[in-house]
Amino acid sequence: MDSHPEQGIQLSLLSGFVGRERVADPHSGVELAPSLPVAQVVIDSPLPHLDRIFDYSVPRELDAAALPGVRVRVKFSGQDLNGFLAARVAASESERLVPLSRVYSPVPVLQPQILELAARVAGRYCGTVADVLRVAVPPRVARVEKDYLAAAPASGAESAAAAATPVAGAPAVPPAAHPGASLFTGYSNAEAFLTQLSLGGSPKGVLAALTGFGPGSWHHQIAQAVAYCQLSGRGAIVVVPDLRELDLLDKAFAHVLPADSHVRLTADDGPTQRYENYLRVLRGEVKIVIGTRSAAYAPVRELGLVCCWDDGDELHIERRAPYQHSRDVLLLRSEIEDTAVLMAAHSRSTEAQRLLATGWAQSLAAARPTARLATARVISTADSFEQARDPLAAMARLPHRAWQVAKDALAAGPVLVQVARTGYAPALACQRCREVARCTDCTGPLLQARAGGSAQVLLSCRWCGRAETSFSCPTCGSHALRAITVGAARTAEELGRAFPSVPVISSAGEHIKAAVPDRPAIVVATIGAEPVAAHGYAAALLLDGDAMLRRESLRSGEDTLRRWMNAAALVRPARDGGLIVVTADDSVEVAALVRWDPAGYAEREFGLRHELQLPPAVRVAALTGGEDDVKAFVAALDLPAQVRVIGPAPLAAGPPQGRGAADVPDAPDYRTLLFFPYGMAARITAALRAQKSANAARRVGAPVQVRCDGVDVI
């Protein structure tokens, strides 16, 4: 079997690795398909040097079913591997090809534009196309496919092809949408953006939403933008971080879109429902898709708009290689299919600011009078006026001002309390010398947690789970402990004592609530788990701000402001008595929250990143592995002078892996960072992929992980 010469550098790497199993017996007597007898297949393999197109022959009995986009089974080096049939061609460079073993079903689940998108994503993130396709195409459910084929007008492969291929000259006319009164009044460039959408244009915008509840909330604004896009007869994709936002968006779409005109694509709905909805989109029955990360690859016909909500949320990053971000997937898809783009959030990420700074997108931001009318009043306990009233406010976790605001607001409705961590006391230290308390077995940090939800508080190790019954500080010998940080459970307990007649609702850990009743209550929630109150919270207390700002991350300030604004958007506007108290030292993030100025903060932050040549002003690739392996990998790249190389440096030790790991520690991994401008990004990422393929094919050294644009590496 020979290969299709699309990637010449990878073709040369495989010289000498062709086993005899890949060459078909010329006397096997296999009768080939009369036309286009060569199938080009993308093999499902994580090996970097197999990330390419391979040619197979098409037996006559599989001719009708072997359509581009179907799932197939092939022989490769003595193994049976799955894959996707990318295309059928008339000839191959080799005269002898291994025949296809099997076609799982005649449904062409992989469309050409999605395959191109997967290739672009793999190229940008130095991954393999097979890894991207595992996310893009949901797992097959045979029963759902059977119903799908039965519902088609014809039978067999012809029915599947007809169901997945648009009819030329007869586009489907979607039901009429009803956008209603504009929810973007007072937003700059918004009306022009919506007008272009309704007329079939492809504008690009970055939306700074103000409200997270009620009829004017962000999910209703996005639904209205999609409705304007549907007026032009085109489809849309909206990607959100998690299931809570998806449920809110689903309900908002029901108000402006015709019934059954959109579907959800998320793994949380189960494999059957997800695959059924995917096939409905594939057939063209539905042209509007909302969902989590994988929804970015939905095979929507006549796609007109791609939208990403809260692109700064780390849940948009795929947890498997190549760790692609939903925002970048949608931007690549917009480039391929020439669609409109809407990046929306309460705050503004530096990546979104880069789109504005380069002139690629326009800002859809509310004017100052509109923002003041729609947002709550923010009080900082670090303000000089507040410090003069309460000199101890800087030392208290819950200053008197915050307590008084909560007490007064409880007469009007629920009060939100945002905390940084789950648990009871997730970090402890010696009471006498302040040394961090650690496990005597694995040196992991000790924490306090409730036993099975009971009132009893136990001391245990966060890493190995071993119970600690007789703590003794190795530095000073003291047996007393103090809490460095307080978790959601401890906060809820303390507030329950402070307000004994008020119910306390906790939304943290595995017990996250989507909504709370519109009545007086204390709602303690960790960051990102804040429930929605139907008429908004009467007040919000944003605690642990200093702990969030002290995180060792380039994005700690940006992420903290984003989490604050997401919580603040759930509070009633100031004209209705809404108040927010933030307990953190004076900083630019606190000032941006008080002024409600995410645009100004993003401009300042991106300007600093550009001056220092840090992401997202430039791109970054992290190479992780053994010290010698990383050094050899970088040396083989022959990088140009414009690429800044930092490292290799040892990584900090993490939790032990398995029993006895603390006794026999492994050699630490090392990491090298490559910073390079966008102008040469394609060249650098191609070199990284080629080097990964070369090392894998030649089995040189241990594997080196290559990760591009990781938000946790700096």
C-alpha cells in the first residue's frame, strides 16, 4: 500500500517502515470497484507519523457503501484499525493496494469541510487529525443510524448520501424567526452588526454583555443575534462552557426561534441523544446548533454565524490532545466557510482584545449611560473611605461593611457569596510558625473536610487521602493548626451562624445548582458555580479576591476580573438597589470592576503583553519531557532567531502516582517554552509536527509532549 503525497516530509519519514501486511497479493482475486477504485483513508491512530492519508483499494462489493465520509475498517501493519474514508480517486501511486476490510455504515458522518477544519486545528495545535476527529464526530450508535436510514426517501447507501447532501437549486427554507425588540439598544456597532447578519453578511464582533438574568440577559442577546442570522436563511453554531449556560441558552432560543429549529450537541445528553441530534444536523433538518466544545464541529449547512460565550473560561479547552480551544476552532471555521463571528462575554479576554486591536473585529459595547443603568453599584473595602470607616476591613475575610450589606439586602431577596475554593478548610498551616501542614507519608498538603457530609471534621492528605490523627509540626513541634484558606462549606457554616433565621444554599463541588428561588437566602457558591436568581440577587459579596489575584499565573488578574464580572452580572441594577462588595486589596482589577470597564482593562493588559512579547501578543509552544529529550528536540528544530527559547527548566513535583511513588520518585519532567510571532506560526508549528513524526517513526528517545497556547504554562 502506498500513501498519498500530501505531506512530503512525513512521506519520507516512513521509508523502510512498510511491512509486508500492507502490500496486497496481486493474485488474491479481489475484484475492484469499476470507477474510482482507490479510497483515501484517515486512520484512527494517535501515532504522529501516521497522521496522513493512506490509499486502499475498494472491493466491488463495497463500492456502493464506500462513500466519502463513512467509517471504515482497514488493515495496517497486521492490525485492524478504524478510520474515515476521506475521498475516492481513480488512481494511486502504487499499483498494489490493500482492500478495505469493512464499511461500518453508509452514513457519511464526516463532511469535507469538517475534515478540512480538523486538519487546520491539528496543524495549529501540533496534534493529529485523528485526535481532533474523535471530538468532532460523536461515537456511532447503530440503532440511531438504523432509524436514520429508514427515514430517508431511498434505501441503502443512496439514501444516506441523499440525506447528507444538499439538493442543488432547492435550499431548505427555515421557519421564520421572530427576533423581537432589540436587546442591543445603547451598544455601539450592534445595530449595524445585526443588519448585516440579516442580509447575509459576515460581520465580526466582540460583545460585552451586561446582564446575566432576566429578559435582557446575555443568553437572550445571543438568541436574538442567531434569529437575525436565520432571517437570511443561514445556520448558526453557539458554543458555551458548560451545561448550566447551555440550559439557559436553550430556554432563550425557545422565545425567538420556531419550535424544533435548533438542537443541542453535548456529551452530557448521552450518546444516543447526541448522535441523533448530530444526524439531524447532517441531514439538514436543523441548521442551528448550541452545545459545548464538540458543537464547534457540527456539520451545519449554509453556516452563517459562529458564536462563543465566555471564551476566557478554561472549560472551552479540550481535555485531550491536542488541547484545542473552542474559540480558535470557531475562528478557523469562520475562515474556511466565511461566516460571521460573535465573541461574547461579560468581561473581555486578551485574545478577544487582540481581534479588536488588529481591526479584524468590531466592539459591541454598551455606552457608559447604558452600563450604569444595567449594572449594580460596586463597593471596594480597600477604598480609602471604607478603610477610614473600618480600619480592620483589610484584615477581615468578611468586613463589617459586607456583613451590613448582606443583612440589609436579605430583606429584598437572595444574597450571593462568591468564594474561591470548595471544601471546609482546603489549606492548613501550623498555628505557631505558619509552616504549611503536610502529610508525613507523601508530603502532600493537609486539609480539613467533613466526614460523609456529617458534622464531624476530619484531617486528611489532599494527595494520598491518608487520615492524620496526630499532627506535629516538623519545624517547631506544635500540634495546633490554623486555616490558611476557608472553603465554601466553612463559609456556609459561618454565615449560617451569623444569620440564623435565613436559609443557606451551597453551590459547590459536586452539588452545583443552576437556579435559586427568588426569596431571601444566603447563596454560597464557588467561582463558576453561581446559580441564577430569576429577578437577580439583591446583593453579592465577592470574597477571597486576594487569593485569586495571587495565583502564579500570567492570567490571574484577567481570570479574577472575569469571575467577578460573571457574578456581578447576576445582581440587580443599582436603580433597583443592587449592591456588590468586593473584599480585595486595591488593584487595577478592583478598579475595573468598580468602574465596570472590561474594555479598558483588556486594552491595558493586552498592551502590556504586547510590550513584553507574551501571549496572546505572540504564540507559545511548551515542550515537556526528559531534560535530554527536550534539548535534543529543540536542537533538531533549527529555529530562526525571532523565536525566543526559555528553558529547559524542571517542573514542580505533583501528587504521587500510585502506591510507593513517594518512596521511589521519578526523574522530574523538564519544559522548554518557545515564543514566536503569528507571522511565522505556520512555519514553526509545521516544524514541531514534523519533528514529532520523525522521532516517533525512528523511535528516537522518549516522547516529548508539544502543547501550543496552553493557558497554564505561564
